[in-house]
Amino acid sequence: DPKIIQKPKYLVAVTGSEKILICEQYLGHNAMYWYRQSAKKPLEFMFSYSYQKLMDNQTASSRFQPQSSKKNHLDLQITALKPDDSATYFCASSQAGTGNTGQLYFGEGSKLTVL
Amino acid sequence: TQTVSQSDAHVTVFEGDSVELRCNYSYGGSIYLSWYIQHHGRGLQFLLKYYSGNPVVQGVNGFEAEFSKSDSSFHLRKASVHWSDSAVYFCAVRNSGGSNAKLTFGKGTKLSVKS
């Protein structure tokens, strides 16, 4: 059974619209992350959360907003979508703080195509 | 700032061959180094990591990696590859200081194993 569930697996959106990518993890981790993978930038860190608090944000645009309603959830809301946002978005989790020794667990990704 | 360089974008070998995938990093302090594998259309899976101790670390499926401080390298090796090892391999670095420091990934090396 997958321990990190990402929904939807594929989605198509029109320019200017808004989408939410869902991520739930069942590994008991307290740190969660979003990464983006595209042809231009193979694997790009976006956000990290620890105990539902934002720890690091490497995304320049405020159009990307993570949302953590529960400690095992970290959704990603993307507004005013642009074609350049087309990518596969990966959610990951790990032990928090000093427990994070570089071992992340990844979901299967949500592939977003913006037309 | 930590950086990771994977000099080979694509490596092709035959089944049963040995292979070495190269990774060089730059960072002045203590770091965690790790390798991940990504099969086509899937999320990343952890292979192995190094922080201290024996510079040769063993991972899953017969993979091992060797850390060299003098060369700033953490190359991944396998003595005899199988066709199922065909995938993209990512080297990653995380500094050991601070909580929840993000992983920085290299651009990946695509390994193709021919039968």
C-alpha cells in the first residue's frame, strides 16, 4: 500500500485557473515537502514543513501556497496557473529536525499540464 | 550554499556489466549524502546515504557508494547491473546543521541497461 498518497495523479488546467494538489502521508512523519520536476529543472525544492509550520520556502511566486490542515497532510494550492507551471509535483516526508538524515519518502507525483 | 553535480546525463551499459554513476558536491561543512532512484513515471525511492564512518555504504539491490572528502565525491556503483536497474539516479546533499534543511538534488543520470 502506498504510504504517501498524492491526488490527482494527472490533471489538466487552463491558464489562469486554480488547482489544489493533495498529499497525505501515513508514515508518522512530522516533516513534509513539495518538490517540482520539469524538463527545465529536474528536481526543484519548493517548500518544507515541520509540525505543520513552514520551515523553508524556495518558491519565488506567491501563487504557490501550501496548506496543512492536519499533521499528515500538506496540500499545494496553485493560483493563476501559467503554462510554465506544467510539471510533476512530488510530495515527500521525513522525520523532522535532526531525524532528517537525508532519507525522504516520495509520493508518486501529480502531473500538471497547463494549457 | 550546497551544490550537487552529476556529470553524466546518460550512461548505457549491458546487463551484467559494472557501472559507476558519478556525483560531486560542494559544501564546506558536514553533510548528509544520499542517492535516489526514479523509475519512469514513478516517485523517487531512497537507495542509500552517508554521513560519517565507513566511506563505503551499502544500499538496496546491490548498490553501494563511496564517499571521498578529498575529491568531494559520492559515486554510486553496482558490480553487475540488471535490466530492471534502468532508471534515473539522483544524488542529493543535505547540510547537517539546522532543522529540516532541504535536500538539494543533482540533475540526475539516466542509466540504460541493454540486454
